[in-house]
Amino acid sequence: MPGPPEKDGTFGRPAVLSSTGFRRNPSKDWQGAETEKWAPCPHPPQEPSTQTSFGETPFRPSARAPKIYTGTGDAGFSSTFTGERRPKDDRIFEALGTADELNSAIGLASEFSSEKGHTFVEQLHKVQCMLQDVGSNIATPLSSAREAHLKRTSFSEKPVLELEQWIDKYSEQLPPLKAFILPSGGKSSTALHFSRAVCRRAERCVVPLVQAGEADPNVAKYLNRLSDYLFVLARYAAMKEGKEEKIYIKSEP
């Protein structure tokens, strides 16, 4: 994702960072009050200095450290990257939040997988970065986006094609499916299955935005392929670790 200048070139306001990793740009709403605005985040927040004298000096944030909280969303409203003020239960923010949940779930799966020495963790890191770009596109409704917005938050089909290559690579190494499998096969595999389920939910949140012309269709395609990738990767992790996958057994009537 391209890095913006110190002062946001579109809005001319300094940015603060939200806990989700997307930027909140303080801006003036129509009543003149400061509001939070979602925007692409090029890097994580810097850690403020916490040096104290004998542990007694109270913490004073560095002048350069961005504030995590603004209080501007306390009334239940937030702003998109295009400057629209919407309630926090708007479907755009629902999709943003779900994409953030997905990123967190993949982060957990990546940690479990790293402990087992799986080399695909580098791919998972790339996926997490791509999900930041997914969030930037979601936070920029196409109906109100200007050309400057679109240049910074566009989402191409290239990441979709890359996922398909990864899916094919791992699928070729797996035994054929002979029954429905349950989320299982060790911690790495189960965490990847959980990520897959969250990914499906993220896709369901994005599809209405695509149908309404608010989000790029490539975002929905990416999430669709990503859930397939996570499914295949879960099976691959179980196989590499020598863990048994539990299969579905129909209950007796």
C-alpha cells in the first residue's frame, strides 16, 4: 500500500491510527466538530518513549506519537476514507471489522504454524498485508470516491491469481478427499480452519457492497479464493505434522 505524506494530501489533516491498523484521519464534519476518518495505513504506530526516573515520572506521550484514541466516534458514528459520516453499524464498517477479525485469526494461525516450522508462514504474512489493502478498498465507497482516493485504494486481480497458484501447489500434494472433514488436525490446521470460516463471513459482508457498487469486485474474488487457500493449507499443515483429520460421521436417527 503506498505511503502517504506526514499530512494527508487529500484532507490536509494529520492522521492517527486505530487499533485495527487502518488510519483514522481527524477531519471537520459539517458542524465543525472533529471526526474520525478511515484511511489506508502504510505502517504501524510508533511506540512513544516510556523512559522514567526511578519509575516515578508520569508517562508523557511523545509529541510525534500518534494518539490511539480520539473520542470522535463515541456517538456511534465514523467516517469513510472519502469523508462520509456513517453509523458504526453501517455495512461498510461491518465488513471492515470482519476483515480485521480475519487478519487477527490468520495471525494466530501463523504463530501456531511458525512454532511447527511451516514455511508457508511467509505466505500468510503476505495475506495479512493484502487484507490491509482489502480494508482500504472497503473503506473507500466507490459511489463517493474521487480519482485521488481510487489511486490509493484500488485492488487488482493479481493477488487473486497468486492465491490460485498457491492453492494448486498444495492441492497436488494432498490425498484426495473421501469424506467431509471437520476442523481438526492439530493446532495449526484447526486455526487455519477457523480463519477459513471467518474468511467466509468476511466475503458475505463484502458481497452486498460489491453488488451495490461500493467495493471492487476483485475484493470479493480475493476473499473467495482466500477461504479455499486456507482450507487447502489446513489440510496441508495436518499432513506435514502427521496429525489425523477427523471426518464427519452421520449420527444415527
